[in-house]
Amino acid sequence: MAARFKMSNKGVGQLLRSEMIRVEMVRRAELVKSVAESIAPVGGASDPHPGHYKGSFNVTSTRRGGRRRDRATATVTNTAYYARFVEYGTEKVHAHHVLLRAAQAGGR
């Protein structure tokens, strides 16, 4: 005879906010960060700050994340002031999509 399962919304909420889930989210974010650093473009000889973008990736985490602040999350960001231009491009520079490609490749 099969056992019956009754889901507890409160229990699922506790699981989603647990330290165990936060640690797993950080592990996946660190993988994404590692891939992003490996594929990040580095400026040439004329660049006054070569490697600044590559060295500006960070991972942050919280147990109160998500749209409703009800789950553990980890986020990969880049603090270089021009990071959005590297990611999305401009009319003169093509988009590199570093974080997009890193998220697609890593985090498993």
C-alpha cells in the first residue's frame, strides 16, 4: 500500500528560506561567476583599466529574496560602471552578453 503525501505550504516556505537552499544557490552563483570571469573580455594595450571588468564580479545572497521576499537567492553582479555596456552593447560596441552566457553555461 502506497503512503499518501500531503504538502504543507508552511513547510515548503520554510524549505525555500532555509540555509541549505541558500548555500546551494551560492554554490550555483559561484559557478556562474567563474564562467563569467573566464569569458569576460579584457581591454587591449590602450585600455586604461585592463581586467577591471573581469575582476568586478561579485556574488551576494539572502534568505529573503525573490519577488515576494519568500525564498533564498544568490545573485551574480558586476560592479564596473560600464558593465551594462559590455553586457548589452552600444551603437559602437557589440553586446558580449557575458552574464547571460555564463548563466546558460553554469549553475548546474
